[in-house]
Amino acid sequence: MDLRVALIQTSLHWENPTANLAMLEEKIAALEQPADLIVLPEMFTTGFTMKPETVAEPMNLTTFKWMRQMAAQTGAVVTGSYVVKENGNYFNRLLWVQPDGEFDAYDKRHLFRMGKEHEHYAAGERRIIKEIKGWRVCPLICYDLRFPVWARNRQMEYDLLVYVANWPAVRRQVWNTLLQARAIENLSYAIGVNRVGEDGNGLYHAGDSAVIDFKGELLNRRSANEIVIEQTLDYEALRAFRERFPAHLDADEFEIK
């Protein structure tokens, strides 16, 4: 019941969905081995833009159809976030698209106020937990990483925590530290997929995409270059560790309101 994941760490064409979809399609086609889960960065069609009115798509249009096509062609779940307009609001929306065409959506809950994201986008209100090959996966977005309560693995609801991001290099230590912390405290694998390169606002991104195990150990080499990270996750190792070290049984009960 191992899970094969592919993390696409790449530079993005600023506010150019057509160019980004073409570029990402080439990278997906070049995967060395078949993947079960392909993870793209946050706002993978545009970069982290605060001009949603110029790039937003309604659901069921170009990017959604492209994700369905990629999932069907590869036999993998494809996930990542892009800008969606719905009911008059803009969302930084992550889609989880399965090879059979079924999908679910998570809207970013914690909007990055220092970048004025909260002035342009509406916040999400619910988490999603998705299943793939017997693994339960919780996908979240970038700034959500700073809020451990939102990610807390209550009653071992998930086995893999996924963050897609446009996390600037100036705060790379925070990114690296918190990804490890989320894995350790939740007795879970954690994946973080970040972009690289300079965006249209002059912010540089150093990548540091990572696959981290339930003990906080990094399973890949960090890189600041365009790279595709292909990694196999071992479910039996996770199950055995949780059995030997059941810290979750002593966790505090709480509710999010």
C-alpha cells in the first residue's frame, strides 16, 4: 500500500495560465515513473497574484478540464490551487482531481494579510480529507502552514498532509521548520510543494519542496532549482510507528468554530 508521489517544483509564468499549463503538461509527461499523486504549486496557473479579476476562471472551464485530462492520462490524482470565481467571489482554490473525473475542492482558509490576500479573496470554511490507495490525505495551502490547529490530526483522520505554496525565500527557514513540525506533531507524512524563481512582484522563491516522514526526517534533497521530486511513501512504516508511539492518544480535545 505504498504511495508514489511526484512534486512539481517550478518557476511560473506571471499571470499567464496558457503558458503555465503548457509548461506543466511537459513536466508531467516527463515523469520517470507512474505516480499515484501529482502535486502542483499554489496558484500554478498565475503565480501569487492579487489581480484575480484578470485571471480568475469559473469552475468547469480551462484549468479544471486540463486537470481532469492530466489525471485521466496519467492515472494519478492531480492537485494544486488556482484562482476561481464563484458567486461573485474569488477563491484561492485547491482542486483534488481523480483519474475517473471525480473531484473535490478546498478553498484556502488563512489568507495572507501581509500580501493583502484577504482584500481580494474569500476564505474557505472547511477542510477536506481525501482517500487514495487506502491513504487518507489532507491538502492545505501555503499560509495555512502557520496555523497548527487547522492542520491538527484529530483521531488520526489522515496519513499524509500536503501543502502547496508560493513561499518567498526570505522566510524559507519558517517553511522548512514548520513542515517538519506539522509532520511530527500529527504523526503523519508531510509534503510541501513550493515554486522557484522571481514573481511579478519581484519576490524570489527558493523552492525547498520536501517530503518529510512522521519522525520529521527529510526524505529528499532540498533544491532551489526547477525539479521534479519522485518519492515512494511507506504506509507500513507509518502504521508501525503510530503503534509504537501513540502520542495521539494523549492529545487535547477541541473544536474549531
